[in-house]
Amino acid sequence: MKLSRRQFQWFAAGAIGHRPAATAQTEAAATQSHIGNLYPFVQKQADRSPLELSYLRSEFKALKPWQEKTRALVLDRLLYRPAPVQPDAQLIRRTERDDYVEEYLTFQTTPDIRVPAFVLIPKKGARPAPGIVALHDHGGFYFWGKEKLLEQPGEHPELTAFRRQYYGGRSTSVELVRRGYVVVVIDMFYWGERRMLLDDDPQEFRTRPADMPKEQLNAFNRRSGASEQLVARSLFTAGVSWPGVMLWDDIRTVDYLASRPEVDKNRLGCVGLSVGGYRSFMLAALDPRIKAGVDVGWMTSFGSQIRRHVINSVGLTFHIPGLYRSVDLPDLAGLIAPRAILVINGARDGLFAPEGVKSAFEKIPRIYEKAGAVERQSCRMYDGPHEFNPEMQEVAWKWLERWV
């Protein structure tokens, strides 16, 4: 159920209380912060950020020069800019479905990375067709990636259950191909076929059998969750960021999708839940070829996350070093304008501070109004948890149909 503006304002206001003056010792208890008595210092640093490149600042008059400067800053802060390569796609399997063709293939995104992917091609409809980059979630479920968005025969029951919980049981990539889009979905770094395997791992971790015991699957996901920040720190040690690796793969996926003969390169969109929502928002911000994006379950003001909500949200997986000194996450909507963006959050999504969502949902329309394209943005709050349920999906598909 979508919340009315009044309901949303009540929900957000209820989460923001007055914090009385306190000593350093008692203030930690009053704030209930995960970082205890260190919280006031850290929060003050965020509160002092000038957000000097926010498009809403009065010194920025024209959109395009601001976009060029800000997009260059974000790309630089990713600490990663791999050399361009040809996709060099290698088809592994082609399967005829009732109303679409499913290709399983790999293609090159950087000189060092070849990603596995599904490409779904509708059997009917005009050619070239519009294209969609579908982006899978995090979910603390690392064993599969792209398969979360595409049911496979004989799949593991835990994967089916995961899709039921977060996607209403639907294969969203199939929903899209049946609406006439050519759809591509890859495994994100650290998920699915790109998961972390150790030298002494059991055979089941390597082969992913459909009858793998649930306890063993859960053990793999727990280990991956515990090691995620270690891998991110290892990337930092190598001089690059996790978001850099993640987002450049997504940009190169647009390269590949646009190169397909079935695809109209002038009609491209993206959609995702959770980290997929973050990826969708960032992909639309960094790649002007995306005409419309849908970000489900990942929008907030970073400053509001620090008290209690960093722990399961803004990890090093998402962290672009130093970005908050210049712009907040919703400020990057200005890099999408005047192209279209739909943002959906759930009011019962415990990953995000309610006041942070409220702040972001107020800022994005103001950015688009200044850009002269307020009708090309929509921020919607639903009375639900962290999910992309069928009601949200129908709104997302209509948005993509309108703008792509």
C-alpha cells in the first residue's frame, strides 16, 4: 500500500526525537548509537559537510556544467577506471522459452573481468526493442546473483523461497521480457558465479548442487557476509573501491546491451532492488544512455544513517570515499535529470533511518524542479518492508513503459 503524504510525514516525524544535552558518557545511551560515545564526534563531521556541489546551491544556475563537474568527481572518487574493452561475448547456452529466448553467456567488462550473464529476448514485437539492465540485490544471500531475477528449472528451494520473500515469487527479468524489453542481468562481483571460494572449500561450495543442505548453504552465506568488509578493505589496499568495480561492470553492461542488434540503444533503462536499487540509481547518474531508472529499497541521506543504520547499509560495499563532503546521495539525482527516475522505499524497511528517507524524498523533487523536469521524478513510500512486491513492480513497469 502506498502511503499518503500525510501518512509519510507522520511516519518520518515519529522517528525523530529531541536529543537533550548530555555528557559524553550519557549521550551514547541517549542516542542508542551502534558506535556509542564516539557517535557525537562522527555525526558532527557529517553535519559540518558543506555539500559544496549540491545542485540546489544558489551558485549553480545551469544543469549541464554542474553535471559535467559532479559526474567527473564521482567517477574520480570511485578510484577505478578500467581500460575499455570489446565485450567479446561468448554464448554458452541458448534456450527457447514459450515467448522469449534465454541466452546464457559471458562477456568482457574490463581487461581483467569476464562476467556471466543472462540475456532474454522477446520473440514478438518490433525490432530494435528497448533494453533493460536488471540488477540483482544483496540480501545477505551470496550463493546466487542473477538467478534471483530468473527462475531456473530444478533450482534450489532456498532460492525459490528467497524470490518469494523479496519479489513476491516473480522472476522480474521475465516480467520485463514479456513486456517487450531485451533484458540483461549479470552476477555482481562477489555474488553467484563470482562468489568468493577458498582453497579448502567443500565441493558443494564449488558446484552449487540443487540438493545442497540448507545448513551448508546458510554457512556459505554467513561466511560471505563476515568476509565482505575484508574483501572491500583488500580492494582499498589495492587502490580501488568496491563501488568502482561494481559500477564499472554495470556501465560496461550497458555497452554490451547497446551493442546487441535486437536493442534500440536510444531506449535503455535499469531497475533493481536493494543494492540493485543503489546500482540502478548510480548507473542512471553515471551513464546518460539510461533514459529511465527505477531504484527500489535504497535511498536515504547518508548523514542520517550514522547513528544506527550504517551497520547493515552503508558498508564499504557502497562507500565512495569522501563523497559526502561534496554531495549527498539524493543530490546525485541531479546527474539523472532531466531523464527519469522512480524511487521506491518501504516504510517498514529497517535498513534506513526514516528521517534520512524523508530528507531524500524532499530533496529529489526540488532538484528536478530546479532542472525544469519535476514530472520526470517520482518518490513513493509504501507500507511494506525491504522488498519489491508485485504492487511496486506494476508501478515500476508503468514508469519504464512511459519513459523508455
